[in-house]
Amino acid sequence: MLTRPAGFGQKQTLPISDHLMIQSITLNLPSDLSTADWNKVSAVYRSMDGWLEKHSSWFGPWDSERFIAVSVEPSGLLVEGNVDPLLFRGWITKLCAKLTAALGREVYDAEV
């Protein structure tokens, strides 16, 4: 069974199988970005490996065995995934780099 993190801004890793784990990270993107900035964020989403326009997620829908999905929360951009931990870490690193370049401001783990 897949479960969501208990609260905003909390990182959570739950074993699902030998190779996949539910993981989450909150990035320092406020929910009140301008329309122009949200358009840039959307372009970055589409450029990331595994993007599925139909589901607005990566690798599969949120309730599938393998996925990465985002939601806008008061604490920032919540990224959740059920993928191999090394894939998740590398994917997040790439996402942050692309968002930083697109928005002209550093994007990183909001808890750092």
C-alpha cells in the first residue's frame, strides 16, 4: 500500500520492495509564483526523463508501482516518488538544476 507523508515538509522513505521506496522532498518553490514562472516550471517538467503528459507525473500515475509526482503545498513543491533511491536522488538533482536555470534562482531542499 502506498501512503503519503504525514505532514508538510517531512521527508519520508518507506520500503515497498527490495528496490523501490516511497521518498519525498520539499523544494523551496513558493505556491505564489507568477504565471510566467509557472510556465517555466511546466516546461522543465516536460523536459524531465519519464514525463507522462496524460498523468502529469513521471514514469507512471501516482498510484502505480513506479512513479514520481509533484504537488504544490504551503511549504513548497512536494516531490514524491516510488523509484529506486539512486534514481530519485539523481532525478531530483537534475530537476533542481533545471529549475534553477529556468527561474534564475536557486532551487533546493527547503529543509536545508
